[in-house]
Amino acid sequence: MIISRRTGISYIPLFILAGILIGPVLKLIPRDLAHSIFDFVRVFGLVIILFTEGHNLSWKILQRNFKTIAVLDTVGLLITAIIAGLFFELVFHAPFLLGFLFGAIIGATDPATLIPLFRQYRVKQDIETVIVTESIFNDPLGIVLTLIAIAMLIPNASGGIFSSLSRSIGLYGGGVVYFLYNVATSIGIGLALGTIGYWFIKRTKIFDFPEIEAFSLSLAFLGFFIGERLQASGYLVATVTGIILGNYKVLLRKNEDVRTLKRIQKAIEKEVHFNETLASLATIFIFVVLGAELNLGIIANNLSKGILVALGVMLIARPIATLPIIKWWTPREYLFIALEGPRGVVPSALASLPLSLAMKYNSQVLTVEWGEIIMAAVVITVLVSVIVETLWLPFLKDKLNVGETVKERVERREREKKKRKRSKGQASP
């Protein structure tokens, strides 16, 4: 962490390098053991991370930038996956569905790596908000898209719903319908669980440690298991549940007395702080164990190709994927958003999933060799995007003139408050 702060580079490469040191280099952790551990770390870590991210999303800010975020997390995510998949297909001479699987895995961004830099190099708040909020949604949606790609490659791995859909309306039609089913079902479960969770906290008055922390964790994993049981996305369920709890003042508050509201607020602040600590630990484990299970020979053999694909994702796929939002932003603002979308924890957590499935299902297309190559390409893409995009952020901020001082931000907020008051005054009779 200290090295990260002093160099201005994200901690992600440092944790992966630490994993490489204790795994492939010093052989302190056998690769097979690291791979087995990672399968458990991935599930536990992602549920905690996404549940916590959901708490941190501001409903009011989401409403203000809804069009941009909605486009980036749907059309933009799909375009990124397709173009990245085409690059992978071209560079590695792979079948397109394998390329699409790679594209789906690296589709999710991780601007959490940029948040410390945003504190140091202030950019316009709306730009910062869009980049950060985009990730909260495209993390779970990227996982859903990855599951769709896997279902297309290995129908047996996805359960009966996709198999039935693909037989009825074809592989790609089934993929679209299955995606919509995943998203709609997961959001519905998350809305219900978040509402029930708030009601339960209020009624039972579980405001203190350790009850509130244990309850929130139980709620997150209950949502995950229900989602998976219904062949939806347990990760998206956990995210939506976190969003509802984190925005209870806006979404669920109804005629509550001030004392009760304050106690609920303190309780949720406690569980958020607790879950943020767990999420930080989970993030460290994900990157370290990922580094420990890497095959350095395959990384070395595919390094140049991986860097080429990574540059394609950063400089071509991401800018094209963000083109639909250009009408709502100035060209310079659009370019900054387009060039700041580093990959991070979710792609890293999913990196070894193709290899695990290849070993389990013995697919003719997704072989163990391709699983190793996809994992190597994902890790290289994460490292290149994080290092480059954290280093060029100050340069882009100055050249594109998207900076904003603290004083300018405060003055803008005051203008917005006055504007809202005038609007309310004009609306009232």
C-alpha cells in the first residue's frame, strides 16, 4: 500500500506480484492448492465486494447521470465484450466464442483503483461519479455476461433454463433471453431482500455489533444462494440488496420517527464499515492467490500477444463502447471517460474460471490449453490497463481540461442548491 501511494500506481500489480513470489517463484503454495483455494475465494470475495459496492451507490447521483450509466452498463458492456473478443480471436487465432468469453470477463471496469488518484488529481464531479458508478453495475452485469458466454460454450454448465431456450430459439437468441431473465430475476430478488432486510432491522432493533454485521452478511449470502438456485445471478442479487440498504433514506423511509432513523443510520454505517474491511481483505486475497496460481511459462509465451490485446481493449474497444454517450458530454469529457476504464478485481476473480470449467467438463472447444491462455490474457490486460491508466490520469486531466478544484466544486454545489430552491419556489402556488 505504501509503495502504491508513493508511485501513484494501483496496488493491484503489487498484490499479483506478491502472489507470483510466494507461488511460482518460491513454491510456498503449490499451484493446484492455489487453484482450489481461488475457487472459494472468488465466490466469497465477490459477494462481499459487490454487496459493499451496492451500499456506496448514491441513488440521487444515479438519477442525475442515469442515461450515461445505463448506456455504458448495457450497450457499452456488450460492445466492449464483442470488440475485445474479436481482438482475442484475431491475435490468438481462437474461435469467436472463446474470444467473446474473454471479452465478457474483462468487460467490467474497476475505477476503485482510480479513487485515490481522484482525491489527488481532482476532476469534475460528474465525470468522477460516472466512472465510479459505472463499475458498481458493470461488475455484476459483467459476471452475468460471462455466464452467458460459458452457457454458449458449455450448455451443461448453465443449468436447464439456457439449454431449453437454446433448443427453442437458437444459441444466440437463447443467450439474449437468458441474459434478460438473469437481470430481471436478480433485480427482483435483490429488491425484495433489501426491503425485507430494512424492515427486519427496524422491527427487531438489531443496531449493534455483532448482530447487525452478522445479519447483513447473512442477507448478502442468502441473496446469492437464492439467485443461484433460480439460475439467475447471485452476484447481481447481492449488489441490488446492498443498493436498497444503502439508500434506505430515499427508497424505504416512510413516516419514521427521527430517533429510529438515526439508530438505523448508525447501524447501517457500522455494517458498511465492517463489510468494507472484509471487502479489502477479499480483494487482497483474490489478487495474491491469482498470482500464486499463474503459470509463468504460459504468461511469458503469450506476453506480447496479451499486451497487444490489452492495448486493443484500452484504445479501441473502450472508446468505441463509450461512443453512444458522446451526445451528453463535451468531446474532451467523453475522451477522458473513454480512456479511464481500468480492469481490476472482477476480471481477476473470473480469470481462472475458464480453466476450472475446462478441467471439469472436458469441452472440445474450451480446452485446458485455452483456459490457460484466457487466464494469461486476462491477467496481462488487468496489469497493463491498471498501470497505464493510473499513470496517464494526471496528463489526461490537464490536457483535456477536465479538472476541478475543491473551491470550484463547492461553488458549483451552491449554485445547484440555489437553482433547486428557485425551481421549487416557482413550482409552489
